[in-house]
Amino acid sequence: MNRIFPFVFLFLITMVPSCHPAGKRGTLFIIGGGNRPPEMIACLIGLAGGENARILIVPFASSIPEEVGQYQRDQFLENGARYVDVLLADTTHIDADSILTRLDKINLVFFSGGDQRRLTRLLPGTALLTGIRAIYTNGGVVAGTSAGAAVMSEMMITGDEKKYSTAELSFTTIEGGNVITSPGFGFLTEAIVDQHFIARKRQNRLLSLVIEYPEKLGIGIDESTAIIVYPDLNLEVVGKNNVLVYDARPARVYQSSEGKLRAMGIKVHLLAEGDRFNLPGRKVMSINR
């Protein structure tokens, strides 16, 4: 199941998951936040074509985009990439020709962490986002970490809730009509993505959503862990921690007048590095033993 990428510097050569080059539909690389091990970045670079990959970092989610962009650029360069650009723009010139021409020949777009709402306030309806979608549909790679992972979903978790506002009560219940969502970028339509999942105990909010919207899988990605979503919509887990997949479609669901939820028969899959899962079929394809 594993391959060695020859482009990685000798001190980084290691056995990594089967990161095949992207196909016609493009590939997603969705990181749950936290530290990104060198093997993970090497794998991501390999998906985009190795040392000749042309990478564009979009740090708009961060409150300090210049610093975050430079840090992430350095990380890619240290792990074998040769061409890495950082895009800095605001609403006044986001669709300027000087910005859009920087998408030329890019085959990996990387969204940084921060606050996903900054991304969804700035990019929808822009020629820039249209251009990024074109990179993906033409076989490129779109990646993101933390907030950059949240925006991958068609239905995006904002991090807010309707019924409670104090830190002590933040997402302490599993109930309907509480978790606030907004439209994400929709690269992944089959599932709702959540990040920092086990480290920050975010099971309540994702469970609430998949019970309310059973047509969507829930994918909770822990820190220092990622999923690769290949063009055939099989996903593979990369990294040192776990990914949880919730499937509430077969469940019997009951909701009280106060919104409290009960559900019997939810499927839960706990995946680790090398495990593969098919999104349309909602089934585990292989286990990395």
C-alpha cells in the first residue's frame, strides 16, 4: 500500500501512503489541524507532482496572513517543493489581473487555518474562487488545514451555536437546531467535515448535524491527521491520529419538542493511517493492518 517518493530529500525519504497523482476530477487533502509532520507535507507535494509542483498558499483565514503564509511556504520548501507562492489580497483587489494571473500553472492550492468565516466572507462569487475550482476540476489538488479544512464541505460548521453562548456550555449537548452552519466551498458534497476533532472533543456538534442531515456523512479529523479524497471518492487516512466517520442514514431518529435528539443504529467508523473508505458506498474499503 505504501510507496517511496524519490523527490523527497534523503533525510526525509520514508514510507508514505499511496499518494497517487491526481486524476481528472482532482484530489482533496484535508488536514485536521495541529502539527503537520514532514511525511504529511511530502505526501501532499507528491500528490501535486513532486518537486516540480507549483503551490499557491491562501492564508486569508488567518488574522496574521503574512506570517502564516511565510511559515507555510517555508514548510513546503523544506520538504522538497521548489515553487511556492503566497497569495495576499483583500476585497478591493481580490479579482485584479495581478492576482488571477498567479493561478496560472498552479496545481496545488493550500488554505491555511484561522477562522473559516473569513474565507467564506471573502471568496464566494469571486473570479479567484472560480479559478481555484478550475484547478481542482482539471486534476489539481486542493488542500487545507483547520479552517481550511472546514471550508471544504458544502455544509460548513462555523463554530457557533444558536442556543448557548457561554464557554462553559459550548456544544455540551446533542440536539437539533443548535449547530450553526453556512455554505462552504463545496469541494466535498457527500460529508460535513470537522477538525481538531478528538483533541477538542467536537463529537457533539458533528453528531447533532449528521442526525439532522443523515444524507451527509460526518467526518471528524483529528490533529496531525488528514484524509486524501481521490477522484474516485475513495478516501485514505494519513497521519498519526484518527478519523471518525459517522453515518446516521440507517438510524432511527427521535427529536423532542425541546430539540433533544435520540438515535438508534448510527454507524461509527474509527479509522487510522492507511485505512480507506468509499464515500458514495459509505463503507470501509480496506484496513492497513
